[in-house]
Amino acid sequence: MKAEIHPKYVECEVTCGCGNKFHTRATKPKINVEICSACHPFYTGKQKFVDNAGRIEKFRRRYGQADAAKAGADAADAKKA
């Protein structure tokens, strides 16, 4: 392997959104995660809904209005014919 081309492998502190912290090794000194093994439904056995920044509402706002406008235009075209 070539020397001095690989990133440094350092001690890393991982912080979860639930507040859990643990240490590991990585190429970055700090990592923030949204979900970890202490709060993940697969490991805890409890159901948890994770809404990633309102993706559903964002999708409905973006495409729901476009669908309603398209439906209105189609209805207007049907009345003309």
C-alpha cells in the first residue's frame, strides 16, 4: 500500500438522537445518527414511527396540489368536448 494516502483512523464519539452515546473508531472524530441499537425497533421490540423531516407532508404539498390542478384541467377539457 502507498504511504500517506489513507485517512487517519481515530477514536470517534457517536451520538444518537435519543441521547445515547458510545465510542468507536472511525475516520471522523464525531458522528451524529438519528437512530441507534438502543432505540431501533428491531432491537428493542417496540414499534416506533420515525418521521424524517416531514417527508410525507412535503410529498403531499408538492404532488397533491399538482394532482388537484391536473384533475381540474381534465374536468374542464371534458366539459368543452
